Amino acid sequence: MNDVQEGTRLTIGRRLGLAMGVAALAMLILAIVGYRGVSGVVESAQHMVEVDSAEAAHAAKLRSNALELRRFEKDFYLNMGNPSKQAGYVKKWRQELAEARQEVDLIAGLDRSQKTKDRIKQIRSRLTQYEAGFLGTTRDVKTGSITTAKEGDAAIGKYKDAIRGIDAIAEALADESAKKMASNAGAIRGLGSSTLTITWVVMLLGMIFTVVLGTLITRSVSHSITALTEVAKQLATGNLRGNVKVERRRDEIGELQQAFSAMHGNMRSVIQTITEGIGALTSSASQIGSTAREYAATASEHASSVAEASATLGEVRQTSQSAAERARGVVDAAEVAAKTSADGQQAVANAVISSEVIGERVGNIAIQINELSDRMLRIGDIVESVGDLAEQSNLLAVNANIQAAKAGSQGRGFSVVASEVRNLAEQSKRATVEIRGILSELQRAAQGAVSATEEGKEKVADGVRALALARQTIEELGSAVDANADAARQIAASAGQQATGIGQVADTVQGIAKLSKDSAMGVQQLQTAAEDLTQLSSRLTDAAARFEI
């Protein structure tokens, strides 16, 4: 019977979650306080850097501008009688005045308090007064109203208070900015000190609360864990007597106690079942070992028979493969012969086509030669006409010489022309005679070429007929070669199929042999497993004996 006690309703996870929540809350408060303190410090420091320090720097620069204005003013009066230097000092004075007004505008943009606004207004007014006074004296110097430095200093004297007042106001602005920075620095130190104090207080309270809550949670868990540890030690030694104490609690410890109690009961049942099954296992292992030994002898004989059959089929397989290879050689030779026959047929066909083309071209040549002969005949006629023209030109030249002789000295020039025409006519006659001879030779050659082309055309026709007969003979030979190649392919295919079938049978027998070997090995393994089962039952008996139920 399990003992049950009332316990807490909070799980360990919830307790740890509560502790973590408190720690997180403390850290959040710490972060908020620190953020506010740091934000205040940063804001004050930022204002001090961006406003107060900048205002002090601009005020110091304004004072420097005022001093430079007064220096350039004195240099202007000290260089009376040197207009070029005076013009240079006036230019520098104007630049310094522009920088002073720029610094005034920057100060006005940084500090918008009424007091600062009043001071800025005074500075701008004094700068305007001083500017009007100095520029007025420079005009007087140019016009000659002022000729000495003493006169110039006296003229500007009533405006010096304005520039001195600007220096005093700028100094006051710088002092006030320095006081503000000192005040902000003190505020920053105070805010940092208070933030640090609050942070330490919050951290200390959080640590105290976390330690207290952790101690309570530890105490609520450690007692039950210690009891379960004792139970686990008894289980480790094999002591299954007694019961596990289970408290009535709704946390992980309660679930762990219930799990230990169930495990204790299950282990007791398992050990009892194992003890009962060890005897049956021992008996079965003995029977399996005896059966395995008998089957091992039978499997060994079967494996020997299958090995002999596999060896015989291997020899038959080699023979069939050799026959298949020879058949493939015959097929290759037949295919080469068929290809050679096809190439011969194609060559004869190409020769027939070429011969026919040659015959056509020879006929065309004969026609062209006949046309050439006709044209040469026409050329002969033209040459004959040229000879007649030359004869007439010769007669005309003779008549012209006669008329020139009658004309006396006035016809000498005409006589020269007539002589040249006569000479040309003689040359033309000789040329026509030569052309007739060449044309006669060309006609005889053309007639011989026509005869040769006609004879060549008949020879080509005879060659075409002979090639046609050879083509028919080669085609008949190709058909016979193709038939032989087809028969060889069929024989090779049959031999290949036979070799494949024998190979498959051999592979099957080898597979059977492998299965027989595997079966024999399996029987040996079964025998070994039976022996292992016997040893296992013995070890289980020893192991079960260590537990006390």
C-alpha cells in the first residue's frame, strides 16, 4: 500500500517561473531606473556640449573679432599717407566685421532666452554704430578732412565705447555659458549618484528575494528527491521488496514518485516472467541445436551436387560462347562483302553517269566546232570583200598620183597621201592573202575535230553500254552477297541466343550453388545460435537470481 500525504499545489516549473519573474521584474526596474538616469545625464551633457559650450566658444570668438576690428582701425590711422595699405586694412576690417555678425547670429540661434535676445540686440546696435563711425572717418580721410592719425583717433573716439561695449557683452555671455556648464556638470554628477544608489538598492532587494524564494523551493523538493534516491539505490542492489512512498502532490515530484512506484511493480512482474520463461527457453534451445545438426549434414551433400552441375554447365557455356563468336566473325565478313558490293554498284552507276555526261559534252563540242567552221566561212567572205576594197583603193591611189602630177607643185601633198593610201592598200591585200591561208588551215582542223568528236561520241556510247552490263552483273552479285549476309546474321543470332540461354542456366545453377552454401552456413549459424541461446538462458538464470521478490 502506497503512503499518501498532502502537499503543495504549485509545480516546480511554476515555482521556478515565479522566481524568474521576480528576478526579471527586478531587472526591469533596474533597467528603467538606469535608463532614466542615463537619459538625464545624456540630455544634460548633450545640452552642455551643443548649446553652452558652443555659446561660450562663439562669445570668445566675438571678443576676438572685436579686438581685431580695433587693431585694423589703429593700423588704418597709423598708415596715413599710404592709401594702398589703408585700403588693405579696410578690407580686412570689413571681413572681420562680417565674421563678428556671423558669430552673433550663431549665438542667437543657440540661446533663445529673453536675456540673450536683449544682449544680441545691443551687440547688433553697437556694431551698426561702430561701422557707421569708422566708415565715415575713412571717407573723411579720402576727402582730406582728416590728415593725421591723431585727427583720425579723435574722430573715431566717440564710437569706441560701442566696440568696447560689444567686448563686455561677449565676455558676459561667455561667463554665463561657463556658469551654465558648471551647473549642468553638478546636475549630471548628482543624477549619476542617485541613479547608482537606486540601482544598488534594487539589485540588493532582488538578490535577497531571489535567495529566499530559491531556498523555499529547494527545501520543498530536496526531501522527496532524497527519498526517491534511497528507493533507486535499493533497486540498483536488486531489492524489490516493500513499496514506494507516494505523496499527494501535484508537481513533478509527485509524478516522479508515481513513475517510480509503477516501475517498481513492473520490474517485479518482469523478473517473475523472465524466471518462468528461462526454463522454456533452455528446452527450446536444445531442440533447435539437434535439428540444426541433422540439417547441416543434408545441406552439405546438396551443396556438393550443385557444385558439380555448375562446373559442367560452365564448360558448355564456354563452348557456346566460342561458337557465337565465330558466327559473329562470319557475319562481319559477310557485311564487309555486302558493303564492297554496294560500293561497286555505286561506282559503276557513277561511271555510267560520267560517261553519259562526257558523251553529251562531246556532242556539244562537235556542234560548237561546226558553228565555228560556219563562222570562219563568213570571215572568208569578209576577207574577200576587204581584198576587193584594197584593189579599188590601189586604183584610186594611182589615179590620185596622176592627178597630182598634172597639178604640179600644188599637188605634191596630195601625191604623198595617195602614195600612203597605195601602200596601205598593198598591205591590206597581203594581209587578206595571209588570213585566207589561216582560215583554210582552221577549216581543215575543224573538220578533223568534228570527225574526232563523232568517233569519240561512238566510243563513249560503247563504254556506256559496257558499264550498264557490268552494273547488272554487280547488282546480281550484290543480291547474292546480301542473301549470304542475312543467313549469316540469322546463324549468329541463333548462336547468340543459345549462348545466352546456356549462360542463364549456368547463372541459375551458380545461384543455386550459392544458395546451398548460404543454407549450409545458415544451418551452422543456427546451430551456433542454439548454443548461444543455451548460454543466454544460463546467464538469465544467474541474473534473475540476483533480484529478491
